[in-house]
Amino acid sequence: RLQAIGCSRRWAASIVLILFVGILLLMAFVVMPIAWQQGIYLIRDMPGMLNKLSDFAATLPRRYPALMDAGIIDAMAENMRTRMLNMGDSVVKYSLASLVGLLTLAVYLVLVPLMVFFLVKDKEQMLNAVRRVLPRNRGLAGQVWNEMNQQITNYIRGKVLEMVVVGVATWLGFLLFGLNYSLLLAVLVGFSVLIPYIGAFVVTIPVVGVALFQFGLGTEFWSCFAVYLIIQALDGNLLVPVLFSEAVNLHPLVIILSVVIFGGLWGFWGVFFAIPLATLIKAVVHAWPDGQVTDASS
């Protein structure tokens, strides 16, 4: 699009690189340190939260003697305390193991912007080099590539914008109520859009848990939860149709099945790439029965 308004490919690549590096630096040195600190505070405060939950659970047999057994509640509380004693050791082990991951991330922060720059700058030369080693009769592959290229590009652009908009809106909403760990929870909500439907369901659990322990079942809790639900509803019914009007056209059931199947095959990365893989299969199925595909070289 920058080239469409008169920028040369080199200038367009430079602008993209500057924006990309700027966003990475903002995330690395502003957002993530605060979110990391809030995560440490959350882990520190979690025993107190679970103690409150244990105390609340202990009152249930007295309130509902016909439904709750005191022995079961005591066993659950003891199991919860045991898990909390083991959590400290797990956090230390994870922190030590994550040092290697942090070094790897630092390398990626240097390499990825350079890759983006050269991919944008020398896109045509790279595509021409690939075309020279491919068979001349590549009609099916060309048709699949054209459909995939357009849909995946729109999908990635839309997802990045959706993450930013949903994350910022959620953060502002949580700040309005003074919710603890607001930035950490907003980051989790923003990243949850990468996993359709399932991500929103999973991230709601910590949001509700933190709000419940901070506010109780009072007006502030229900107001905060209502704002969160409104943001989720606006995301699904307004933001997604606007951002993905030209992107992948997949039925919600297909998306859920893709997440479940590819997640079962390849774990986290299967979930992360479920939509692109489903789009690839859709493009192949769409092109295959036609029989008369146009040659990509024409």
C-alpha cells in the first residue's frame, strides 16, 4: 500500500522495518516488564487468594448441609495447600529454565526485523528465483498460492490490529475499575484472539478470578465483568467483521475443529497455525475439483 501512494520499495521496506522495530521495542521495554512484574505479584498473592477460597469453601457445608460434605471440602482444601507449597519450587525452576528462552528471544528480536526488511525489499527477486526452479505447468499450485497469499496476508494484518485494539480497550476498561494486574490481564486478553473462541473462554477464567477476589460479588465485580463482556461482544460482532471482511471465510465449526485437530497433533504451534493450515486446506479443496486452473506464469 505504501508503494501505491508513491513510495519506492526500498522506502516502503524501511518504513515497515522502523514501525516493526518500534512496536517490538515498545513491547520489550514498556509493556512486557510491567506485565512480568504484575505476574510476579499475582504469583505472590495467589496463596492469599486460595486461602480466601478455602475459607469460603469451608462455610459451604454449614450453609448447604444436604449438598456439601465437610470431609470432601477439607480434602480439597488440603490438596490446595499442598499444591501451593509446590508452586514456589516450580516457579524457581521455570525462571531458571526461561533464561535460555530469553536469550533465544533476544536473538529473534535482532533477526526477525532484518528478515522482514529483506523480504519486503527483495520480494520480487525472491519470487522470481523460486519460479525458476518450479515446473512451468503449475496451474493448481499457482491458484492455491494466489488465494493463500491474499487471505493469509489479510488474516495476519487483521489479527495484529485486533490484538492491539482488544488489548488496549480491555486495559482501559480494567483501569477504570482499578482492577489489580490490569496490564497483565489485558495482554493475556489481547493474545487470546490468536486462538479463536477457545482463547476467549480460557482467558476469562483469570479475569473473573482476579475480579472476584478483589471486589467480591458486589456491584464493582458485576460492572467490571459487564465491561469485559461488552468488549468481547464488540470484538466478535463489530471489530472482527470489519478487520476480516477480505480475510479467511471459514465457518466457526471449521475453526474450532481446526484448533482441536492441529492442537492435538502439534501442541501449541498447531493451535497457533490452525487458521493458516485450515485456509491452505480450503484453498486446495477449492482449486482441486475445478480441473481447469489458470497457469500462474501466464
